[in-house]
Amino acid sequence: MLIRILSFLSVVLLTHPAHAACDGTDLRTALTSDEQARLLTELDGTPYPIGNHWRATKGDSVVHLIGTMHLSDPRLDGPAERLRPVIEAADLLLLEMTSEDEEELQTRLASDPAFLLMADTTLPEILSDPEWQQMSDALSARGMPPFVAARFQPWYVSMLLAIPPCASLQDLSAGGMDARLQDIAKGADVPRAALEDAASIFMAFAEQPRDVQVQMMLSALVDPDVSEDLFATLLASYFDENHAESWAVSAILAERYSPIDPTEAEAVMNTLTQKLLIDRNLAWIPVIVGAAEENDTIVAAFGAAHLPGEDGVLNLLAEEGFTLEQLPF
């Protein structure tokens, strides 16, 4: 859903979105021997490291957990159709954000420009001349005039830079797995609800100290070709259903390619892990458990990176007494 919101913002702010096709390389095949060793160490003992579709049961309650990708890709057609019976038979579909929540958030963001804009300074003032020049080039490559972006909050710029120049936000947001499952639920009159307040993820970053936001923004300033490869790696790992590996590889590659100091890059990744994943996972568990207690069968669909790990949704549900079983995707 994050990409869908960025797409909305791009309609308002971008004058010439990029439309070139992405053709990056899966960087998992290009890890050095040291990086491969580090990867194996970090993955060792990770709970529930793989799988896009799991079933959690506790007593008479059944919860289907589906790891989604928020981007549109034709390879999603097959899994979406295979999951159709699961969605149509559910009593409730939980999502990161429903379409109604998304519309409300769009209205909130449009009515409060201060949420996205700095009132006291500009990016050229808080960056060095070389950094601003590099930032200007990166924004221009994504169809964003630098003078328009000069007052953007750094956290928002870091989100814009997460999409490679080769990609069109509009095309990518046309219907990721979340949207496809939601359409199935609408067609079958299956009730839908959100796992969290629509603005919570934005607030988590907006509340970060500005110096932390700036480091997040600078860490995303990678070469366009590298950005395209990172994007390809993300997509490939999703369809391989290797989510713990994907997040660990992202951390390794962030340190390899980030223009900021490796220690600072690690700190940025730790912040992203805490704010994007762990904090939200912990907040979602009572919502999922409560819905499971009130319904016979529910489906919870959310970004696949939330599934694995000690603080992943699967392990947290196991700690709540649920029995987990991986199912075909």
C-alpha cells in the first residue's frame, strides 16, 4: 500500500514520471564470499524464513497469512487466482490499508501540506553542495523537479528514492497482490478491515529526528543501475518466497552501496527494521488475534517481509499458541 500512496502523491507532484522498463540483475547471485558467509550467519536459526502463504490455527480459529507485494507484476496473476477460494471463503480480510482508508489518507495528506514540507529550511540548506547536486540528479531522473522537492521532508524524499528511475509509479501501483486480493474480497462481499491506522507508517518516519531522516535520505542515493538491481533483487526474492534472506541481503547491500558511512548505513537499516517491521508486527498481533476470536476463518494479507524472524508475525502468533503450517502459494 505504501507504493500506492506514493503513486497518489506522484500524480500531484511529478510532472514527467519515468516509464522505462526495469531490467536489473538479481544481486543475490553476486554476493562476495564474505557477504555470503555473513548472510548464512544471519539466517541461521531464523524462524519461518520462507513462504508466502501460511495457515495458523488455534482451537476453532483459522487464520490464513499471505505475504504480499505492493507492486504490480503480471507474475501475481497465478497466485492471486489460486488464493481466490481462500479469500472468498473467509469471514474477514485484514489488510495494511483498505481502499477506503487509502482514499481518506489521500484527503488527509492533500489537506495538510505541512506533513510533507519543511517550514524552516530547505534541502539545499541542510545538504552540502555535492550532496544536493547528487540529490537533484536522482530526483530529476525520477521526474521530480529539484526546485519542487527542495522543501520536502527528508523522510518523504527517501521513499521517493526507493523507486528506481526506470520504474513508473503509476504502472507499479496498478494492482499489487494487496489490491488483487481486495478486489476478490469485494466481489465476494467479504468484509475488509485495516490492521492499523492508515497514517501510522508515515507518522513513524515523520517523527524521527531530522538528522536521522537526512541519513535515511542520503543512504538511498545510489547509482541508478544499482537501484535497478536492488529492485530486481527485491522482486526475485518475493517470487522465490525467501523473505528472511531478502531482508538480510538488503542490509548487506545497503552497506555495500550506500554513499554514507557503513556504520551509519547499519543504523539506518536498524531504524527501518524497527519502524517498518517490528513495531508494526507487535501492534498487529492483537488485531489479528482479536479478529480470529470473533470469526471462524480470516485472512491477513500484508507485506511479505513481516512474516519471518523472531519478531515476525508468524513467530509472534506461534507464541500466542497458534499452530503454523505452510501452504502452497
